[in-house]
Amino acid sequence: MTYPNFYDKIETIKVQDELSSFLGAFENGIYEISYLDIVKGAGHSCPTVLGAYLMNLDALRPLYPEGIAKRGEIEVSFSERQTDIFYG
């Protein structure tokens, strides 16, 4: 698969998931979400997708100074509807 090189330069989001650990999906339940993963989910890369990823990455820093977010502990919400052009 070919994609722009800058995707690999964007910091990943590390996540720890107790269920993943219990089930043995990932060692200690720790895995990483990359910007490429987000682009795959969205089906494209654009300023809104990148901006949302970077805002979440920055928001996690003070919440998890050790660098590993805990799955299920936080919720991200928007003030606009998902069907609005720049928020979906």
C-alpha cells in the first residue's frame, strides 16, 4: 500500500486495554493507533481528519502523562452533528 511519507512522521497514540490484555490480543494489552489507521477508517486524509487526530493526541498528553491512554476512560464528543459537513 502506498501513502504519503508524512503519515509515518505523526506520533502514534498508545492505548492500554485490560480486555485485550486478558484475551492475549496484545502484550500487556498495549497497542498503538497511527494516523494511517485513522485515514483507513475515514477513507481519506484531509485537514479536518488530521486536525481531529492531532487535537486528540494533544488532549491525551495531560490526561496520561505516562503516555499510555486507558481504553474506556475518556469520551470525545462534538458540539455539532455528525452529518454536518466539517464535523462528520
